[in-house]
Amino acid sequence: MAKDFTHEPDARRYALRIDDQLVGVLDYAISGNSIALTRSFTQPPFRGNGFASELVEYTVNDIEATTGYRVVPSCWFVGEWFEARPERQGLLSR
């Protein structure tokens, strides 16, 4: 099982594929110095395996490493992800 996380800037999303099959996406919108993570979606057959959380973690790590954006967790799942990880909340837009 080969996991492949990618940033697809033309589609304004991050994606996770397993063995070339799209498992999930995390959409975003940029405004000024903020990036709103607006929607996460996992394909139904893959739900319940932690893939959405892995995708959010990859996305947040990439944003932190490659940009100066502050994160706005517009998606409920992303909001819960940050609530469970107080050590990452320094990236949030205030």
C-alpha cells in the first residue's frame, strides 16, 4: 500500500492517494496572509482509517514548512484536529 500525499495548487487542494486511487482531499482558500482549510473529504470506502487526520497533518506540516500563512480551520474536521493538538495551535489565525 503506497501512500502519496500531494499539494495540487491549481486545484487549491491537498490530496492523498493510495496505490494511485484518490482517497481524500483537503480544499483551501488563500486570503492575504491566511489560508482557510475549507473542506475535507474522504472517499466512503476509506473512512474510519485515520486517513483524513493524516492528510490534515501533512497539509499543516507543508503550510508551516513552505509558507508564512496563518491557518483558518473553516472545516469542522480541521477544527477538531487542532483542538486535539494544542501544540499546533500557534499556526492558527487569531
